[in-house]
Amino acid sequence: FDNEKVTVIFVLGGPGAGKGTQCARLVKDFHFCHLSAGDLLRAEQNREGSQYGTLIQTCIREGTIVPMEVTIKLLEHAMAAAMREGKTGDGWSEDRGRFLIDGFPRKMDQALKFDETVCLSTLVIYFSTTEQVMLDRLLERGKTSGREDDNVESIKKRFRTYKSDTMPVIEHYASLGKVAEVNSSGSVDSVYKLVGDVVEDIFSGGKY
Ligand code: UP5
Ligand code: MG
């Protein structure tokens, strides 16, 4: 994708930090196309005839990372479809696609590959909070979510992978000056105030 035509914002943060919740709010105010890598993987897992179903299911339950080829292909297809259907970017200019890519890249190899083969990201929004907050939220959600990874054993493994594989990605983008850290411990509304300002700032120059 041509960086003149698309703006990509990565949304990172630990399991249950609030990525999906805040992205849903940002979509309403800023007309992004929101793509959650986890949601795309879960949809692929359930797609009839998918050759990756079992692989994805195992990775998600074990809190490990699905091989990047699978995830990047799903993201690229979803971005292309959104561009084709004109589902993005009606907020500021007609011809720019604005994407919030949620829960990706979670590992350095994915980050480098995406930058190289898909497009460069403009910004990384990093939702930070404590493991206790994340655990409480996920266990609460687990009562009704039906997500196979919302149980204590899987959550512990997700925390481990997050620390070993995803924190280095955040540090990498921080060293490039691309990370906006947002404390996501507060209420949904108070976190949204913080993140809304960050996005407002990015767009106020008219460049993205
Ligand atoms: N909630 C949210 N904000 C709140 C607030 N401020 N106050 C109180 N409650 C709040 O929120 C989680 C829960 O908390 C919800 O019930 C919400 O109402 C409440 P949510 O917004 O869903 O948090 P989010 O950060 O999106 O949590 P999620 O569980 O989706 O994060 P993960 O990063 O663990 O999950 P994801 O779907 O991204 O990935 C799942 C798995 O897929 C990974 O473990 C991995 O195995 C695989 N994967 C890959 O292999 N590669 C990828 O690139 C991506 C995923
Ligand atoms: Mg999510």
C-alpha cells in the first residue's frame, strides 16, 4: 500500500488492556477501519475449509503467536477489501484509508515484515496498565465471552508471551519516536478522553 493513500495506526497493549473497546469508540469519532488481528484469526479459525483452523486454535489457547504469514495475509486482504469498498477514511479526505490495526504486530518479525511488505505505520498507541487490572477484566469477560483463552491458565500464558515477544516491539517503535503511551487503568470514558486527544493531535496537521 502506498503511504500517500493509507494511514496505519497500530494499537498495542497487554491482553485485556482495552484495545478493542477503545478502537470501537475511535471508529465512531474518526471514521477508521478497525481491524483486530485476533478477530481476523478467530474468523479464519471458524471458516469452513480453512487449512489453518487447528493451528490458530492451538496458538490462541496456548497464548502463543500464530506464524506471521497467516496473520499478515489476513490483514492485507482485509485492508484491500476495505479500500475497494471505500469503507475507510471518510473523516478527513476522500482518498485516504485510515486503519486502526489492533493487537498486531505482537512480535518483532511481524513488525519488520509488515513495515517492509505492507506499509509503514504512522503511530503506535500503547495502552498500559497492570496485570491485575487486565486479569480482572478478562476473568469478568470470560463469564460470557465464550473466548477459549479467557481462563486463568491461558491468560497467564498470554501475559508471558506479551512480555517476551510484544514488549520488544513496543520498545522498537518507541526508539523510533512513534509510540504514544496511554494509561488504560481508568474507566472506559476516562481512557477515551486520553486516546481521543492523541488521535486528534495526529490528524490536526492535516497530513494523515
Ligand atoms: N474493559 C475494557 N476497557 C475497560 C475499562 N477502561 N474499564 C473497565 N473495563 C474495561 O477489553 C477486555 C475486557 O475489559 C472487556 O470485557 C471490556 O469490556 C473490559 P478489550 O477491549 O476486549 O481488551 P483487549 O485489549 O482488546 O483484549 P483482548 O483480550 O482482545 O487482547 P489480546 O491481545 O489478548 O487478544 P487478541 O484478540 O488481540 O489476540 C488473541 C490471540 O490471538 C493471541 O493471544 C494470539 O494467540 C493470537 N494472535 C496472534 O497470534 N497474532 C496476532 O497478530 C494477533 C493475535
Ligand atoms: Mg481485543
